[in-house]
Amino acid sequence: MQFKLNKRLIPIDNASEVGEDEILVEIMTLGEFDQAHKGTYHHELLMDSMEHIQYCKAEILRSCIIGTVLVPDKQDLLEKEFGFGFYIHKGHLLFIDDTERIQKIAARLPEIKAGDNTLEARFFLELLEFFINDDVLYLQRYEDMLVSVEEELMEDDIEDFHTDMLRYRREILILNGYYQQFTEFMQMMGENKNGMFNAEDCRLFKVVANRADRLYDNTKMLREYTAQLRELYKSQIDIEQNKIMRTLTVVTTIFMPLTVIVGWYGMNFAFMPELTSKYGYIGVIALSALVVIGEILFFKKKKWFD
């Protein structure tokens, strides 16, 4: 589809409808782009890049900029992602997208007020900013989820820790890589190596790069938080194991004197007076009970049961 851009995208039938103060915006599928631009230099480069979109990148050519953008799907970070290609030339913007997502996003953008910017740079910036617009709040949700995990750990509710934490760590790692690539991508655009943009364009590219860099810092902080939670989890496991070992030690200590008594009176020597005593059996029971009660009182005093 073809559009002319002044303040908003307006569908057109022919590129000749674009005025001097407007720019041509094209949104094509990969197949349409292959047919329409076959034989051009940027066509070959873009087709190679679009085969396997792996990250955000820009290639600065003499009179144009081409590249790809890969955005993780925030509804399903582990399984889904969205990628598109772009071509920027003076007065011309081209997007390669098989999902129609770029067209839907472009329709939701506010009026483009270029001011001191070039229209193509301003529109491209507005489009890219859409992908990180609410990400501060999105990352805050991860922080809240990790705080909940920490509270559960402190309450000894660690049954689902590994499942939840593995998912959170993987998702945060994906976001971390995305923001790093996005930052480098915007910084490269702001360097303006081919002189396509003006000073205000470059400044805004750097502003967006700084925003992405802060998001990158947030994800680094979240990664460190997950590492701290893993250490806390290990500490909780150690505490639980120590409690179990202490319980076993107390039980073993309580029954040790009883084992000695049983062994002592199990020798069955001929001249053991307790064997023939009328109250020998009851006496041994009483002695065993006194030993157990004495040990329990001693352990309580030492707070071994706390």
C-alpha cells in the first residue's frame, strides 16, 4: 500500500500524488517488495536481511538507510516476536511487513509535527517509539512479580520457585538483549554518517537511544534481582536442611541414653539384682522416662526446639 505523509498517512493510488512537502510511505509484503524493487542494490541487501531477522540493525549507505527491526511480543516473550524491514531515502519511507502490524500502528500514531525535523525521520522515530512507549510500566510488573516471589520465599513457600524463576529469567534476558540492540540501533541512526538527517533529527534519535538505554539498565537490575532471589532460595533450602538435621540430632540424642539402658539390661548376667527385683521393670521404665524428660527440659533451655 502507498501513502502520502504530511501530518497523517493518507492512502493514495499513485506516487505522483505526493506533493513537494510530503513524503511517500510504502508498506509492502516481502513478496511485493521483491517484485517491485528487484534489481536495485538495496533490494538485494534487504532481501538477505529479511531471510532471518535476528536483531535490530541499520546499514548506512551513501544515499539511504536500510535495516531490520526485531521486537519481542510482550504477550508471549518466549515464543513470539515481530520483525520488519525498512528503507529510508530522502522523501521516501518503505516498510516490509507481512503481518499488517506496521499499518495498524501507523494508523494509531498522533499527528506528525515535524517542526525542525525532516518528515521521514520524525515518522520513523514516532513509529519506533511506539514499541517502547509503555515499557517502563511493563518492567515494573516484572519487579512486582519478583517482589511477590521474594515474599513467598520468606514465607517458605518455595514449591514453584524453579518454574517461575526460570521463566522470569529467560523473559528478562530476552528484553535485556532487545533493549541493548535497540539502543545501539538508535545511536547508529543518530550518528548520521551519510548526512541524511538534520541536527534536530540526530538529537531526537539520541533521546530515544537514551530512553532505550535506561530500559536496558532496568533489565540489568532485574537480572541482578533474580540472581539475588536464587541466592535467597539457596539460603532458605540450607535453613530447611539445618532444621531437619537439628530435629534428627535431637531425636537421636534423646534415644541414645535409652539405647544404653536397653543394652545394659540386655546383657542378662546371672547376678544382676534388677532382673529378680519385683519392681525392676517399673524402675527401668521410670528411669527411661526421667532421662527423656530431663533431656527435653535441657533442650528447651538451650532453645533447640525453636
